[in-house]
Amino acid sequence: MKNIITTILLLVATTSIFAGGPWPQKKGKGYFKLSEWWVVFDQHYTDAGRIDPNITTGVFNTSLYGEYGITDRLTAIINAPLISRNYNNNLVSLTTNEVLIQGESINTIGDIDLSFKYGLTSHSNFPISISLLLGLPTGTTGGGTLGNLQTGDGEFNQMIQLDAGSGFKIGKTNAYISSYLGFNNRTREFSEEVRYGVEAGAGLFNSKLWLVGKLNVIESLKNGSTAESVTSTSLFANNSEFSSLAIEANYYITDKVGISVSAAGAIRGEIIAAAPSYSFGVFYDMNK
Amino acid sequence: MKLNIAIFALLIISLNSCIENDYIDDFVEPVLRINNPIDTLGINESYQFSKTYFNNVGLQENIEATWESSNENVISISQDGLAQALSLGNSLISVTVNSEDLLLTTSFSLEVGSSTAESIQKVSGVITTTSSYVLEGDFIIQQEQGGIAINIADNYKASTALPGLFIYLSNNPNSVSGALEIGPVEVFNGAHSYQVDNVSLNDFSYLLYFCKPFNIKVGDGRIE
């Protein structure tokens, strides 16, 4: 279940025609976003893919996301949860009204992702890029009295990803579609993962409002450890996987500054939260 | 102005993450149990019975009890549960408590014979899942010197997907509050056993399996 928390962070990824996808930033340009992302869940998908209850758990991340063009083809990307909060509710007896298990919380920095994206094609109508992502275990694991609170998964991971997409017009409306395929190699006996997804967006009102829809999938290779193969008291669940749908709206308040809202939820999963996640952010886009 | 509102909204969202209460329905019918019943009491011998009362959440409470013998000519019993075999025959031994205007009585038939004979030394049950996680198997609990042995049968299976799966003895199938933690589950398939010291056969009603870190009940087995 620890993975429930860390994996659901992936349900919403910052992407638009100006950030993410196969499009590198131009040299000296960038895209930055300060956002709040959260999920509160009292049920989860089990290893059989069914939904079971759990004590209400919340994760709130205040994150800084940034892309910056080092060259026209090479972009550096950081996704840093500057404040990550994980809590469990109190468990209270309905019969006696006594608190049976005290709720707890931790507030720390979360796991930071650093990545570099390189555009394999330049000035193409069908851009393709390759990315290397390094997931740094800067968050906390094993927090709280029972060791069940976390703001990171405690493992270093490296993911290589291919992105491809295309920008086009529907009448006078700018639009795009992109997809990705990645392989995530994880340490500390976590299962490796294949990740893929597709998204499409359209810029309305002279591209002041971008509406985006996404499908993200993580397939676990289930080649990591389980409670049986490591210590029996290990808190590390493994083999989480899901398919999620997300919708996102980005609205430019000024030429460069805008707000972003999104919602995402798993439509299928194993060992993952069965509740929607939300985000709200303010972005600064140097490309406009 | 719009940007200020957006940043203010960010702050509000980030602060709206307080710990609240989850409620669990942990009511169980109160139980009065004789801890050390016997089948036969030897003539002219005495035997100290004891009882335990478990309240409506399965927690032990010390409350005053009344002991009675239906045939005082065969067995006499004091108010602290000390029985004396006076003549050959049978008598119904009863213990009663009064908890919050609820009279609860437990009784059993006791024979006076040539020597004292212990009661049952073995109980059993079936572990079943109460979740979507795999958990099943039979078990037998045997009284041993200084404690009990819980023997899980070879038809036992448990999911390895949950971290921190623990096994408990409890008198409430829905809560580990007040339960005796036996320890972490280390075997997920096949026969194995647990030795639990300072516990007798009649102390608990359920085997419980909980994912301890996340307080998820996985399954249980009623001790019959």
C-alpha cells in the first residue's frame, strides 16, 4: 500500500503543447508551475483488482514543476514536491466513541524527479523526443508511529521514455495529440514498470484556454519482492499498476501567466487508491 | 488580481488537509466465559473456577459475579468460585454478572466422580477472508503447558500483496483494540504453527488477520 501513495502521484502529469510531450523547450525558454495536488482515499484496488476499504488517507503535495531549454533540442525538467503531507485519520469506536488508533501526519519534502529530454527530430510535423528521468528518493518513508506514512517510496529509479506527437488545427483551433512509452527501472527490489499513455488537447478562445484529456497506464512487470520474499514486517507493497483517465484545463490570465486545474482517477488498478486526485496550479509560460 | 486569487486558492487547498475521524462498528454482544471448566470433580476435592467478562467491544472488564450450584448437596460453591464436591451426582454450575442492567449467565453441568477430569483441550476453526485478499485455511488450537499452540493446516493460503500482515487473538472480530498480537505473518502457504504463552483455550474467540500499518482487516477465524 505504500506504493498506493507514490504511484498515484503519477496520475496527473504536467503536459501541454507548451510543457511535456515530445516538444523540447527552445533555448533560454521555459515553463514553470507551482501547484497543489491532492488525493484523499478511503478505499483502494486490491491485488485482485477489486475495491476494499482502508483508513482514510490523504496526500497533499505543493510542487514546483519546471522545464528549461538548455539548447533548442535539450530540455532540463524538474518536478519537486517542496511540501508533501501524508496523513491518516483517527480510527474511532462507533460503540464507545473512543479513539482506537490515533491519526498521524508527516510533512516533508517529497521525491524529486529530474529529467532531460532530447528532441530527436527538429522542425518536424511529427516530433519525437527521448527522455531520461531520474527519480530521487528525497521523500520520507516509514513515517509515523506505525511506519505507515510516506512522502516518497525510498527507491531510486531511472526511466527512459519516448514521446511522439503532432500539433495541428481543427478549423481555426490549435490542437495536439501525443503519446509516450517508457520503461522504469526501479531499485530496492521494486518491480520494474512499462508506462504508456496518450493525450489530446485543444486551445480555445485564441488558445487562451487549453482543454486536455489523458490516458495513462502503468503495467508492473511484477518482478520485484513481495511480503513473502523479503522480511515479513516489510511495509513495501509492490506490483502496483493502473489505468487512469485525466482531464485538465489551462487558462492564460495574461500572455504568460495562467492557472491550471485537473482531475484524474484510476479506472482499473491493483494496489492503488480508488479515489480521484485533483490539482490546482499557477503557471508561467515563457514561450508566449 | 486574478493571479493573487489563484495563489490564495493554492494556500487554502494546501491547508485543507486536517486529520478527521473514521468510525468503526466494533459492537459485539457481551460475553461471560468460564475460563477453566472441567467435566468431572473428584469426590471430596475442591476446584477454583474463574470467569472473565468481555464488554460490548470485546474488552475484558472486572465486575462482580455470583456463583451458584443447582444442587448444593452434591457441589457447593463460594461467591469467589471455589467448588467443593460433597457427594456423587450432578449439579449445574452457574455464574452471573450484572453489567449495566444486563444479566448475563453462563452455566455448565459438572459431575462428581472418583477423580477430577479436565475439560476439552482442543478447539478449532476455519480462517476465511473478509476482504478481497486471499486468506483461507483450517486451524486447531491445543492447550499446552504454559500456553497454547495454534496449528494452521496445510490448506492455508494468504496473499503476499499486503505489507505488514499480522495475526492476533481477539474477542472482537472487527477491531484489534485490546487484542493480543501474536506477530507478523511469515508463512503465506501451507502448514505452520504459533506458540502463545500465558494464554488458555477460553481466553479468545477469534483469530484475526490485519494489515497492521494500514489497519485493514483481511480475514478472521472464529474459534469454535
